[in-house]
Amino acid sequence: MTGEDSRAFDVASVRADFPILDQEVNGHPLVYLDNAATTQKPNAVIDAISHYYRFDNSNVHRGAHCLSDRATEKFENSRQTVASFLNSPSREHIIWTRGTTESANLVAAAWGRANITTGDKILVPMLEHHSNIVPWQLLAEEKGAQVIPIALTDAGEIDLSDLDSKLDATVKLVAVNHVSNALGTVNPIKHIIAKAHEVGAIVYVDGAQAVAHFEVDVQALDCDFYAFSGHKLFGPTGIGVLWGKKSILEAMPPYHGGGEMIETVSFEKTTFNVLPYKFEAGTPDIAGAIGLAAAIDYFNQFDRQQVHAYEAQLLAYIIEKSQAISGLRRIGEAVDSVAVFSFVIEGIHPSDLGALLDQQGVAVRTGHHCAQPLMASFGISGTVRASISFYNTRDDIDRFFEALIKVLQFLR
């Protein structure tokens, strides 16, 4: 796509759909550059959740009245919306969770306990979020297995030669994010999956940072599990998705016990429900699922390649403007990355930068970004992270750097 084409993206109309962006913070118009932590919500999502609670609020499944029927229909239609979004073969593969973190814990508990044994290895790249490290460590400690890190290059990319050297028959699982939350690195997931499958390992993909930036096709990837969180995709917090291959999900024991996930219960024997309900004990986040489907419907109206090109243009602009800042070092310079700019400035703590930027209405994230092993590999404790979405503008970037320059003049 040419620069002219990407400039044709109507960001003004997009911004009008997000009411939170139209406000002042500390006397300045808000510049929201913390999208990797959570994205903002369009009116379509807010309205969908409000409509459910105003008109359809009822528990789903087995209800003998109109409200329950309406709620159930919207809830299950939301599952189908997610299935289509991921190009899943059917809605049976879609399990509702509280988010990517719970999805990883579900896989660790239900698949891991049944399949990981003493001496097995779990490979995890150094750039993972803690939620894609700690569940596997807990599993490994319980089962006598090992969690083995995969090294990174200086650019913040997975060292594929190190992966190759560690893949063997003892590796039972590779857990990898599709996109790094801390750096924006887009990992070669399809290649990693194919290499893991060659040695009989399954692959869990943390897609939390990917789904809001480019299309995801779980069948084309041939992953075994794929997870994401609604709040990273312009949807509500507290709702997430675990997608899994049907044969693997069917072989897994339940994660939680309770209502909904059962077929029959007696004190002699309990039998379990069919997919996906076997993994959905208790009353689900009905409004969250409906809100997530509304977010997907909203996002689907845009040309995803045009969105991606527009975000890439903003990232290129932020990189260009950063060249003028003395002492600034970008952390992570992968060839393939989404719109995340993570950096440090010599002699200044990231937290100080973040707090002073906030005083000028600029919202960024500072710290280790739940990726302490990654930070340690770069020899730093944390970064300032400016993360971009398709409702950001060149003016946002200009105001970010104007604020940054003022902060540096104050601190130096």
C-alpha cells in the first residue's frame, strides 16, 4: 500500500467512535499511547453491553422464558462471531475464559497435567509475558519437567537457530506469543509451529497483542491452542478466548467443576458436557461475550491491510522523530513488528518519564511490562512504551515528543 493510500484512512471518523478520547487530562487533550496494555472501547461496544443489561439480562441456557432465550441467542452468536474471526472450523473450538492469562492456566492445568511427565521439556522464548511463563513453571515444578528459555537476537527477535538446537523428542510444548507486548516483535509463528510439530510437540500461542493489528487464521497457522483477551481488541475486560484443536480439547479433562460443564451429576459418578461447555463451569460473562462480539463486528468493517499500513506509518513516524532525542535508545528493532515503540533514555528512570508525561496528558506505560526475563536479556530494568492503535494520529505523536522534550529539559 502506498503512502497516499494509507493517508486516505479516515482516522477522524474512527476517533469519533471512541468517546474516551475526547477529554482533557491534567489540563491537556488526552494522548492515549498505552494500547498494548488495553485498547479503548467504541460506542458500539458500550451500547451492546448497555442494551444487554437494559433489555436482555438473564442467565443463559435452559431458561424457559423470553429473556433467557434472547440472552442465550446473543451469547452463542457471539461465540460464532469469534469462531469466524479466527477462521475456526466451528464454534465448538471456542472456549470463553477471563482472558489470555486464564487461557494459559487452563491449558497448563487441563492439558499439561494429563500430558507432561518427569523429564519433559517446555520451550518458552525469552520475550514472553509472565502469563506465558509462570503457568508452565508451576506445571513443570509439579510434574518434574523443565521450562527451557529460547534465546533472542540483539534486535529482540527469537533466535531460530537456538530453537532448532533445543527441539527434540523430549519437548512436549512450545509456548510463544504471536506478538511481543513489550517490543512489538511479530514472531514467525507458522515456522515455529511447523518445527515443533516435527518433534511431536504441541504449540500454545498467546495472541493477545496480535488480534488488534492483523488477521489471524488458526487453520492456516496449524497451532494447537490460540488465546487472546477481549480488552486488547476494543472489547470489555474480563472476557477472553481459548481456541483449541477439537481432538485435543476432547481428550482434556475439565478445568473447573460446577454447573454448566456437566451432563449428569450423582454421588456415584458425574459425566461432563460436550465441547465447548465442558470447560465453562458456572455462569459465564454473558455481557463480556456480547461486548467482544460487538468489538469484532465493529473492527471487521475496516480494511485490515489499510489499518495495518496506517499503524505502520505512525510507527515509522515515531521512529523518525526519536532520532532527534539525545540519549534515546530504542529497545527491540525487529524487522517485522507492530506499532510499539519501547525505549530508554540514558540517565533517566522510565517511571519518572511516564509520570511527567502524564502531567501533560500523555499516557504511556513504564516498567518491565510483565516481561522481566526479556528486560534482563537487554540488561535493563524496564522501558517507556508508547503503543499505537488505529485511532492514534500524527498529532498524537507530535504532542508526545513535544511533551518528552519538555520533560527532558526539566530533568537534565
